[in-house]
Amino acid sequence: MKKRVRRKSLESVDLFCGAGGLSYGLSLEGIAIRAGFDLDPACEWPYERNVSAPFHCRDVEHLKASEVASQFSRRAVRLLAGCAPCQKFSSYTQKKSSGDRNRWRLLESFRRIAVEVSPELITMENVPGLARHQRFEAFVKALKLAGYSVWYDVVECAKYGMPQSRKRLVVLASKLGSIEIVSPQNFAGKDLTVEDAISHLPAIRAGEAHRSDSLHRSSALSDENMRRIRASRQAGTWRDWPKDLVLPCHKKKSGSGYPSIYGRMSWSEKAPTITTLAYNYGSGRFGHPSQDRAISLREAALLQTFPSDYAFVPPGSAINVRVVGRLIGNAVPVTLARVIGRSVVAHIENASTP
């Protein structure tokens, strides 16, 4: 006779956990988070503060499978989750070092741990470009040989209600039967725009932080960049500027294909993909829709669907904008994590084990 897998027995360990976006979203779907592992010490405080699970500052490449396995309870249904840092698989990195095997080592470390721990469930999130490479095919093949049913696809986050036009590769694998991601219709996320996500925040000036939220701070702008943003319209491009403001690189043929650089977001549309440099006006379409400044760190976090009270530094601590920007941009968006979590829970509720 078979017994059903109980939802309350589902536990997760998060590799490359960062500041906790994936773990936090999984926890909102009722999954118990047992631990997070990451090499970046800046992740420890926000992870433990918001996720309420222990953080281990470790290099996953040198992590033993037994160390991961020991985090789970004895009778738990185990979910191994993770997102190897996406820079290793960016198109720029691959062009610069096409023969460098080291860029694949974190994916291979995740595969090694997954196969050796042999949890009932695995999920991985990464950049879409990874799916085109033979190393990813080898990763999927290894999971199938280890007895997993594997589903993967590039997920358009906006279809699940995120206020961001982000696309991510999501992998789901199970030893309990076929598994797939829940549909946008079944997830029933709200169709959010930039206005829905950040318009409630108080106005601030470039280079200013709001007194009630130290994370609601924007970077200072040079006089020339202030002129540029004032000459910009929502969803416009640098082509709208007076000629004397156009950068030399944009006048070259090689730079003409990047119209969103130094652009403003639009209240009525989705934000672009939030990166580690989203606080920097010149790094993409990261200008505020109506205020003459780049988006703040808090706005970047909200567009990543972190809750408004998600803390990234201890109260009263100085904020290193570059570090916090990295934590926010590298995070798995909380809403996408909830989609993954809901998919796993639905799978468990329909699965049975001997």
C-alpha cells in the first residue's frame, strides 16, 4: 500500500542562496527552509534575518554532498534548490573565454551534489542562454540517468505577474513522477506595472536617501547626466536628446543598437531586467519614470518582488550601494520563487511514494 507524501514534510536546502530571494519565495508556499549556502559573506545577515534559516558561508565547489544531506530531517521530502551565479553563463563571458572550462565548474558542482545527495526534488534557476549549451544538456542527462523526471523551459516572468520583463531558465526534476511548472493562469498573479510596484514610495532627489527607509536612496548624478535625464521621456531613448548630450559611443555604429541605455522606465509598462547595476542611471533603462534620478535600491528590490520590509543590512549600518545592488540584482525574484514553490507543492500533493 502507498502513502501520500505530506506537504508539511517538504524541506529545502538552497545552494548559491544569495540574499534569500529563492528561499523566501519557497517559504511563502509552505516549504520549510533548512539552510542556505553561499560564498558571499554579505548574504549572511539578510538571509538569516528574512528567511529565518541558517546561512553557511561556503564555496559550493568545495562543498561535500554529506554536508548538504545532513541539513535535511530524516523523513523529509527533500528539495535541493539553487542558482549558480549567472555571470558564468553570460554571452559576454562566453565570448571572452570560450575555451575556459572554469566557467562551468559551478554548474558541475551543483550536478555533483544533486546526484550524490539524491533528493526527491531538484530545482535550478539560471540565465536563458545556458539552455543552448552542451554542458546544460549533460546536466539534464545526468539527472535523468540518476532517475529523475526532468522539465525545463525559459520562463517569462511577466506572464506570472512580475513588474519586470525578465526571462529565466527554470529546471524542475523529481523522482516522484512527471513534474512541470504551474501555468500563469493557475498561478493567477496580478498583472503589475512599474507604477503598481513603486509609485507609492515618497519622492527623493538624486543622491538622496529617505529618512524613513535608508534603502530608498538613489545615486548622485553629474551635471551632464542630470541634463540627460531631464531631456528623457518615459520609454524614450537617447535619440530624444539634443545632439550635444549624446555620448560619443552612441554616435558609433556599434553603439546605435543600445537605445535603452540612459533611458527612463514607463509607469504603464514592465521594468527591464533588474541587474546588479540597476541603481546606476547609465547601465540600462534605470531612470525613474518621472523623477530626475535613477531608481533607488528599494525600488530595484520591489521590482524584484521583494516585500517592502525586506532588510538587506542591519538597522543603523552604513549601506554600501554596490554591495546591496549586487544582492538585489543577483537574487531570484520572490514571485518566480513562489511559482517554483507552488509547482513543487502541487506536484507533491499529486504524488505518492511506497
